[in-house]
Amino acid sequence: MRCRLSADERALCGAAAMRAGGRGAWICAGSVTCFDTAVSRGAFARAWKRRVDVAVLTDVRGVFGHADTQVRGLRSAGLAGRTAGTKG
């Protein structure tokens, strides 16, 4: 998942960040653990080449927490990790 910092210091993640220009931070989607590791290693500040406010990172973590919940729901339903079949 791509995350980007907007001109008004808001974090954009997912589809909104893909359409926006500028520097982005790529983090594995649907994993709060991955997000926490990126924060502890300073990945967002390094990717965005600036200091990052804690409030911005808290907002981004909410996006990852929501995606993590969706992935767990798909796994419990037996749908995560499947690929669409092709005719051929």
C-alpha cells in the first residue's frame, strides 16, 4: 500500500495516494505489525524526507488497522490468498 503526505500534512493511503503525485512510502497492506515496524525504523520519515508528526502516523495506523481486520475476515471465510481462475 502506498502512503503519501499531502501539502497540508495529511496522510493519504491506498487509492488516494496512488493518484497523488509526490514522494510515497510503500508498506505491506493489511498488517498493523508491518506498519509498527516501519514506524519504529523511521521508514515514513525516510521515504517522505521530512519529520513526521505523531498525529499523522496515528491516522495512517487507523487505515492499516481497518485493512488488517478485513484481511482477517477474509481468511476466516477461506477467501484470502485465492486467485481468480482463468479460462484457457
